[in-house]
Amino acid sequence: MPKLSEALKQAGAPKRADPPKQEPAPAVAKDASLDISALLKRYGITTVPRPIYEWGGYRYSNAQDAIAAAKRGASA
């Protein structure tokens, strides 16, 4: 009994298509060589502290979501 690959060849099964050619990666932007703090300063971007709420091993940026999760956890 012929192997499966031989049987497919005999049956005229289509060959696999070559994988598509990948384009070369774009050149790295000039700003990529600067560190983040320098870029933030250059473009006038400021850091704004904001509260993060943690409950049950999860972090929430919205207090209402954290409270809702805690309520669901208390009722379970």
C-alpha cells in the first residue's frame, strides 16, 4: 500500500502554495533611538497620576467597576 503522500501525488493532488513573501521591515524611526523620557519632554507630554483600584487580584481604573466586582464577589 503506498504512503499517503505518494497516493496524493498519484491522484494529482495540488501542490502546496509557497508561503507569501514577507516585505522587509520598515526603517526604524529616528525617534526610536531616544529614550521615552526625552520624547515626553520633547513633545510636551506630561504624566498625570490617576487612581487604580485593586480587588480580588484585578485592577480597575473605574471605581464603579471595582465596587460592582466586589459586590458580585460578596454575593457568590
